[in-house]
Amino acid sequence: MHVDDILCAFRDQRTEEEWEEGMSKHLTLEKRGQPQRFLGMDWSWHNRENNKQEVLISGASAIEKLAQDYGISFIREATTPYTTRKEPEGQADIKQF
């Protein structure tokens, strides 16, 4: 039997090792590191100043492919009240939208 990709994340090494030990009794596991693309979404990884990692997940390439497949050539940009990487940390001011 073939099982497709599974994405797992752990807070600490011990939990990861326990999970792998338990699952490897039933499945053949293959570690592939940090995904760059998963379920049609692009993932980009960044180290923050506090030594923590962040991941930015974007569906832009999937949307562009859908637009190409359906012959949509004009797409206008939409505003959102959520923060983006270009904005300072914290919540965006919804009133400005």
C-alpha cells in the first residue's frame, strides 16, 4: 500500500522521536525536510530574530494556474484587513480598509 505525503510538525525533538518510533512500526517513513510546496501551496521558510522559524504559505501560483487554465487574464488586487509581511507586526487597522 502507498500512503501519500503526511506533513508533521513538533514542538520538541522528544515528541518527534516518539511519534516516529510509533509510526515506523506500521509504516515506512521518509523524512524530506521542510516542504517548499504542499497541497498546491507554496511554502517559504524564514528565521526570525528570536531564533524561531516562520513559514509563509501562499496560494498565488495555484490561483495563477487556475486563471491560466480558464483563460482569465485580468485579475484585480483585493485589499484585506489582515497583516502582510510588508506591514509592521500586529493586527492591521481594519478602519483603513
